[in-house]
Amino acid sequence: MAFGFAAAAAAGVQDTGSRDYDTQDARLNTVYKKLSGSLDDAGRKALRDEERQWIAGRDKACGVTPGTVVKNSCTTTQTSFRADELAKRVRGGNMPAGQGAQAVAGDWGYRTDCNLGHYVQLHIPAGSAAEGTWSDGTQNGGSQGRFKGEWRDGKLYLRFCAEEAERGGYPACPAFGDVDGYVQPEGKQLAWYRADSKYVSLERVAKGVKAPLDKQCKDEM
């Protein structure tokens, strides 16, 4: 009989653990769908890729065989944390209100042949702690490197480093300079500001594809 009571108790604990997991999993699915519905196609794809990576990381941390579902305290806790994280993105917090950081994840660019030309590219990874790549130049030359970004009040503030240090420019990577402007979504574009004035408006582009050519030339200063 003692064994019977022990088995029943163990089954009760297992049932409770399963219900706890199901509750957190349902909460995660709900907030994921809400966040996904607020994004454009590129943002949704970035979120799907991030979610797959998170599932793989959760299963590895919890010792779960890939492709299986294990409902224990580890997977329940990790799922709860993930639901909390996505819920913060839905609410806004330090990310763009109503969109979340996923809305600007991906590749952006600007291109014009007017005057000396101007060619800009930014790659912004998914997630709230952004560290991506940049390039900026004209027909006479340019620079490229990496940036670190921090979301504050719906703006991604940027610190840059360059592949090659230039006099008066950004330090050579991996050292990063001080904050040098920010980017924020404006409609379907990504606006890059420096010293609170707009530097350039970027268009979303597919990876490896050039930005559409801006032919509206302004008079050369």
C-alpha cells in the first residue's frame, strides 16, 4: 500500500507539472501570435527564426532530446521566461511602441548616384541587444564596420567602430566610440538621426540586394 500511495503522489506531482507547462506554453503562444501580428513580413520571419533558436536553446539547457516535448520544471520555467520577454515587446518598454525590436530587424539601405553619390547599409539583428554591421560612403570612398545598439524610448542608439580607424572618425574595431546618433522606424522606412537631425532615410532590402536608387537629386552645396 505504501508503494501505491507513493506512486499516486508521484503521478499527482507529474500532472501538476504538466498543467503548469501547458499554462505557460499557452501563454507563450498567445503573446507570440500578438507580437507576430504587429510585424511586417520580414519582422515575422525574423521572429520565427529567433523562436526556433530559442526552442533549441531551451531543449539543450533542459536536457531534452530535439523534436520531443518534455513538461518538467526546467522547460516550464524557460517557457515562462520567454513568454515574459515577448510580452514586454508587445507592451513596448524600451523598444518601438506597438512594434517591438523585431520590426526593424534585417537589412536596410539607401542609394543615390546624385552629385558624389551616397550609399548606406545597415544590418540589424533580431533581439533587444543589437550588434550589427554598417557601411557608409560616396563614389570617392567610404567606411564600414560594426555597431552596438541600445533601445531607449523607442530609439536604437548606436555606437560605431570601423574596420580601419580614420582620423576624426570611429575607432578601429573591436573598440566602439561614444553614442553617435540613433535610428527609429518612420512608416515603412528606418530614419537615421545624427545630432537630432535626420541623416538619411533607409529602405528595407532583401539580404544581398541593393537599395532602390533615389533619383531625386538635391542641389550640390
